[in-house]
Amino acid sequence: ALASAFQFGFASDATGELSIKRSPENGGDIIFKNRSELEASFSDESLHPGDLKAAASTIMVEVLDKLATAIKADGDATKASKALKALAKKLAKNKRKKKKR
């Protein structure tokens, strides 16, 4: 999942770079031009796991937000979502009925 998040992070940036925000006490923001640079920095411990985790979380949230927006804008996807919710509700209701027996 982490590798996928960073692949999306590199791909979604117009420059093809990945910027990880860090406090000045931790060396300030750092920019990676590719995944190899990121991995090397993590391996030599110049990039803290906490900074990497925070960046991965931010990337994943951005990607999921874009996906959610695209799905909401698609009429067919909205209809499918409503149909799935109705089915889930129906199945839950049937399950409760079976438990009562």
C-alpha cells in the first residue's frame, strides 16, 4: 500500500517529484525526484519513518478524495452506489429476521 501511495504521489505531481513536509527542526521539507531517492533516504535514516508515514497518509487521502469526487460526478456510479446501499440494507434486514427465528 505504501509503495502504491508513493507511486500515486509521484504520478499526481506535475513535476514528477514528491515533496515531504517536515519541520525545520527535522531538516525542513525534502523533495524526491524518484522512488530510488526516497528509498535511499529512508535506508540511510535521513528520512524518519514518521515523516514517511505522514506523507503516505496525505497522498492516500488526496487520491481517495479525487476518486470520490469523480465517482460522485458520474451518474452511473451514483446509481450503482444507491443500489448497493439498498441491497446491503435488504440483506441486513433479512439477516435480522433469520436470527429472530
